[in-house]
Amino acid sequence: MLELQGIPVSPGVAIASALVLDPDGYRIPRCIVPAADVEGEFARLHAAVDVVSQRLEQSRLDTTATAGSQTGDIFAAQLQMLHDPRLHSELQKRIREDHQSAAFAVSAVLHNYATALQKLENPFLADRAQDVLDIERQLLMQLGAVTQQPLMELTEPVIVLSRMLTPSETASLNREFVKGFCTEIGGPGGHTAIVAKGLEIPAVVGIGEFLPVIAGAGCVIVDGDRGRLIIDPTDEVLESYRQRAEDRRTLALRLAEQSQLPAETSDGVRISLNANIEFPHETGSCLQRGADGIGLYRTEFLYLSSEEEPTEEDHYAAYAEVISQMGGRPVVIRTLDLGADKMGHGKRAHAENNPFLGLRSIRLSLRNLDLFRPQLRAVLRAAVLGDVRVMFPLVTTIGELRQARMLLNVVAEDLKESGVPYRSDLPVGMMVEVPAAVITLERFAAEVDFFSIGTNDLAQYTLAVDRSNESVADLYQSSDPAVLRLIQASIDIAGDTQTPISVCGEMSSNPARALLLLGMGVRNLSVPPSALPRVKKAIRSVSITQCQGFAERVAKLESARDVDLYLMDRLADLVPELVMQ
């Protein structure tokens, strides 16, 4: 058994077979064959070598004819590698003596060769590592162990182990078969983590390099609560986690009993508890868990989960579906937040050294009106179907807000002239995500209908921490006193200007931190659907007076660690069932 520690980003426990992806995104096979099948496995390897050899020879001939013998010699060198006697001797030993499958042997041996070449000081020899990996891939494909899209061809439950998963890759995971995932890199506030929560897939990121040592992994456990990945667990550990999974299921059933009760504190203060969603299909889960509305609809995943850039009609259909299913409950649609660790189809900007400080979010939309206009048209059209509000992300200056509002008005005039139904009095809000916005928030209050604090980016920009970087993950804390002061300042300004304010960042999905926000004056929270039952249970178990006491004590603490320890102690006293797991 091997136990690895990473960063928990999506709660839950998953137990399944490992699907290991190498950095190029294909499977590293794992299999030990019965003794009776060894010779057949060796014959499969020879057949694969013959086919790949023929292909390489044909590539050499074709390339030589079109680009000259010097270029064609690239494939001649690969042929020489493929027929190297030492390679075949080691493969034969692994298959015949160690009973490894041909695919597993090929992957292990050629990866070792490539790694050894990459470590050489001779640049010419180091470059040959790519030739070795190319041969490996061709052999594995011929053996049927590698496909171009392994995640799209699943037939049994798996846990995906990979160097990284992009937000778009995560969004396209087949939830029927992918029960959890773990990655070598990533941080707690990255969009991959956010999507994992939206899909309710247990996930751990930022483990560090582990793929080379677990190529033969069988059963694995993902502990999305504690940030652990357990490879080939013992029977005792396996049984322990199965019991934990059963305990979580039992708690979920108990919490479900209160799903349609109001999020109201013990002293009668009603809290608006809404849901953050990425996909229209999540609305069913939101309603089942008693959400008061949709506090944040992240529309960029219309781009990231599709192979084509969405049209105005695609936007309209998605919004209309959500609005219709929510049955008159409020729906806050956030405009595109593309850029940084999320990009749609086609390049909208040049590569940037600091993408989180670059052309992203509202900045990107305002520079690409062909991207922005269709979305605004769709929002205005869909708004006639229910209680809809629109919200602009990452607003930093008054100029950005005014430019976005002006474009919204222009689009509305276009719809009016075309006779297309739209809502003319659409409430407009902005995300509070950068310190600059907080400092001048009273000016914004005169020009918006509501605020929503995005604690993910606010923490990132306040603390100068890349929220997707596991190397500084320990510094990324929304409970840091500096972040809390900015949140408190925003709440105070909103109160003074009588501007409604909510918190929709991941901070609010933590029951202990949610109670702190109530004590600071927040009365509107928006959380991932999976967090609704736990946050509601916490709210219904305390009084506002108690929460205010938490906030007063926290204001005197000096570190995020002190804040979180204090809040967890209070939560354990008041709602122990939310802490025991």
C-alpha cells in the first residue's frame, strides 16, 4: 500500500480501479497475465513490432522521397531503436519470467529508456527520448492498450490518475464511469477544482510527481475530504473507507430530510441560500436540495464542454433551460470568465507570461465583441422567462463597468429594433474580486443593482498567490485576515449604500466559514449544489448572535490557520456531525 497526500478540492470518497494517464493523455497499461497465456502475449508483442516496423519503413521511404534522405533518416533511427537486441531481451524477460502483459512491459521499459536519455548531458542523445516515446506509443496503440481518447471509451468504473486535467477535460468526464480523480499539479482554487465540485466527483490535486511509481496500480482510493490518494490499499484500509463512504451516505440521507426547510438561523434570521452551477443539468440537484435560486451560473463552460464555439441560440437554449427549471426562482447569469486557466475555442489572445494578470474575464469580453454580443443578446432574450439578473466578472475600474453596461444597452436597442422580445429592466451586478474594486466600491454602488463577492479571485489577488499552483497552495487561504478585512469592508460599504451583496466564492461552501460570513453581515450565500445540505444544516443550528461572536473573535486572530482552527472548534461544538467526517 502507498498513501500520498495532496490538496482536497472536491469532497467524497471513491474506490475503483486506476486509469493512469501519462502526460500526453494516454493510458499506461497495468496487467499481469496467467502463466498459460505468456507465450500468446509474447507472440502479440512480436506481431505489434512487425506492424510498427513496416509503418516506420514506409514512413522512411515516403519522407525520403519528399524531403530528402536526411529527414528520412529520422525513421531509420527509430527502426534501429525498435529492433535493438537489448530492448527485446528485456521485454522478453518481463513477459516470460515476470508474466507482465506486453503492453505493460513496453510502457515500463521504454519509459525507463526515455528517462535515462533525458538525463544525459549530451543534447543530441537527450533529444532521442522523444523518438523512444513515439515508438512506445505506436506499440501500445498496436497492442490495443492505448486509444486516442481513453476517457471517452470507458466501460467500467475508474479513478483517473494524471499529471493534470484541464477544466475542459474535467467538464467532459463521464460521471457514470469516472468516480474520482487525482493529479500531480493543481491548486484548491483552480477551475478544475471548481468543475469537480460541480460534477460532485471526489478529487485531490497537487500531489506532486507520483505517476512514475504507480504504473502498476490496481485498486485505488480517493479521499476528497482529507486530500489522500491510497494505492493498492490493504483489506483493513479498504474496509475502513467503505465504512466511511457508508457513513457519508447515511449523513446525506439525514440532511436530505431538511432539504425543503428554509435556511433560517435558530433566532429566526432568514438566509438566502443559492447554488453555483456550471451546467444546466445541475438545476435538478439544486431544487432537490432546496436551493432558493441560482446565485452564480458560470457560462464559460458552454465553451469548455463543447467542441464548437456556442452560438447565440446555444446560449439562449442553455439559459432558458435553467430559468424554466428554476420555476421563478432568481437566476444570476455571470458573463464569460474565459482566460487564464480557461480558454474556449480558438486563440483570443497571444500567450501571456502572467495570464491571471492578463487578458481574461471582462477584459477579454470587451476586446472580443463578437464573443460578447451573442451572449448579451441571449441573456436579454432569456430574461423574459423568469427572475434573471446579469453579472460582470473581474471588474476593476468604473470604465470597464460602464463599457459593459453600454454594450448591454446597445444590444438591447438592436433587439428592440428587430422586434425580438427582451427584458428592458434587467438587474445588473458585478463580481467583487480584486482589491481595487473593494477600495472604490462606493463608486460602483451608484452604478450597479447588486454585488457578489468572489472569494476565489479576491484571495488570489490579495495574497499574490496563483490559485492553480500547488507550490504555493498553502498560502491560498480565503480565511486569511487580509482577505477577511476586504470582505468586511465590502459588506460595510454595501450596507451603507443599501446595495444587496452576496458571497458566491468557494469560501461560502465551507460550513464553518459560512457561519463566519453570517457573523460579518452576509445574508445571501451561493454554494456548489453538493454543499447545500451541509451549509443549510450549519445555518439552522446557530443563532446570528453566535455568528457575530465568531466574527468578533476572528477579527483579533493573526493567521488563516488560527481562524480555521477556531471556526472548526465552534462548528464541532454546535454541529458535530458535520465535522466527524
